[in-house]
Amino acid sequence: MLPVLDHGYVRLIETWGRGDAGEAEAGIVEAARQSTQGSFRGWDKDEKLLRFLYTARPPHATPFEFAGMVVEVQAPIAVFREWHRHRTQSYNEMSARYAPLPDLNYVPTVERCLAVSATNKQAGAVEGSEPISTEAAMVWLETLKLDYARCEQTYRDGLFRGVPKELARMVLPVGRYSRMRASANLRNWLAFLTLRLDPAAQWEMRQYAEAVGTIIAREFPRTWSLFAEGCHKGE
């Protein structure tokens, strides 16, 4: 389990792509050779084929769809709203319609509040606002914590009074942590990382993308090496 932010994490559930050979990533090579009814010959011979599949222009990308993984993620709802835009993944998220959500909320650091971008519109301040100071950030964060507590009190009060769970949840903020499982093939995980590791992506989203990348690097080291080379080249 890889911790992310103050209460989040990314945890590997399972991977696939071992093929008949039973080795990690061998299924990619076997899928590429399906047209000729070939088989995996060992990495001393097939490392070159894997590189060709990935680096050819255009790339031979479909074999990378024959490997993949499922992860469990605990993240603020605001992060999930961005993550779910990747419609090549399959999701199943915990639902406050069925059970109350735990009282866990994301509280940014002061340093995060001060990281105002002058070039990234989404990460910038509202036009006409005052330049943020450390003191202003600290005041805002204390107000945020109070508002989280008020929302939780209203939520629990609604549940206690018998308000349907699907309505009582309306007060929950996007800073509330939720939990989901996400599944995708390796090709689409790498497409996800291409976008979410970009410096223009929201910082919180990048922290989760880095955790996903750490898992891929461990479970699919040869493919990750090729991906990392491409990232360094800006591809």
C-alpha cells in the first residue's frame, strides 16, 4: 500500500499479462505473436521485440492491452472527479447511498495553498484577488477544518433523524475521502499516466499518478522502462 496525501493510498489488487509462459509481461509478447502462432522465447530474445512494439511509429500498441492491473484507491472526491474522466478504465466506488462515508477529509498543507501558478490557469488565483500570504493560508485552513466538522455534524444529524442516506450525503464536500477500485489494461494505464504526470495536472492528482507509476514500474518493469524513456523525451 502506497500512502498518498494525508489519508489516501493506492493499493495493488491484482495484475495480469503473464501469458502461457507465466512470466510478467510475457503475455504482451505472446499477443504480438498470435498472428504467426509464435510463442514467448525468453527475454534474452524478446526484449528487442517488446522495445520494437513500443517504439515503432506508429507504435504497435494493442499487444499492451493483454496485460493490466486492478488497484484500490482512497482519495478525495475531487480527485475522483478528475480520475473518472478516463473512460478507458473500469470503476467501482463506495457509495454513501448504501453506507455512511468515514469522516476523513483532505486538508492541504500551508505550502500547497501558497503554490499559486502564474502560468497554469487552473492552478492560479481568481483574477483580482489579493496575493496569498502564509497567515491568510493558515486562517483559510482553520476555516476549512471547521466547515468539514459542520458538514459532518449535519450529515450525521440527518442520518440520526432518519433522512435517507442518499439525501443525507448532499452536504458532503468534495474534500471527503472516498474509495474505489480501478481496472485498466497496461496500454490505458500508460495513457492515464501520460496525462496525469504532466506538470500541468493538478498536484493532488499527480501524487496519485506517481503512486500508480510506482506500482507499474514494479510489476511491469520492462514496459515501464520504455515508457519512462518516452516521458523524458516529452513523447
